[in-house]
Amino acid sequence: MRVITSLVYPLVGLSLAYPGGNKLSFVRSVADTCTEDSQSFSYWKADDFQLKVYNWDNGGTTGSFGFRSFYSASNITVDCTVQDVDLAKLVNTWTKCNAAGTEFLFDLNYIGLTIRESWMCPGSPG
């Protein structure tokens, strides 16, 4: 199992290109692609952020937080949302997203986000 932990940084103008001819002349299996992708440069893209804190002006920490995340190594987009919770406690507890293996930590004091995702390639040992 491969576990990836990464802080989210904005990406601007990333492009990937295949230097060969007009088309690929071979077919790779899903397992080969998965293994190669998990060992290659990968990135997180997070957007659609939502943060609502009730009674913020008086020190309140209860509220809702959410975002959408795409991770290039697994090619999966997930939604991560919590509602009506003590947001200050999210910094110490991994919170599950809507896809198995994806979790996040949220630091209300610094408005920081850490995301991790784990997955297993087909045919790999458990």
C-alpha cells in the first residue's frame, strides 16, 4: 500500500507532453500504469473551498468546512466536508472524505490543510 501525505499548494500552468509521435503504439495494463503513476511526479489540486464559523467574532470555533480535491497519482476527485463540528479539533484528527482512503487535517488557527490518500495497485501484494 502506498500512502501519500502532502500539503496543498496552488498549481499554475502545469502541462505534460508525450515527446513521441502522434500516437502511442503500445497498450499498458492498468497495474503497470498504476505503479508508474504512483512513482512519478504527482500533484494535488484543491478547490471549491467553503469555510463557515459560527460566532467567529466572539471566539467561536464551531462551523463547517469543505473542499474538492483531485490527486493526479490516483486520478480521483473527492469531496471532503464536515458540518457543525468544532473546527479547532480537526487539526489533530484525520477526517475521512467521500472516497475510501482519502483524509484531511484542517488547522483553523493558520487556515492550513493537509491531505493524504492511500490506494493499492491491482495485482500488488496486500
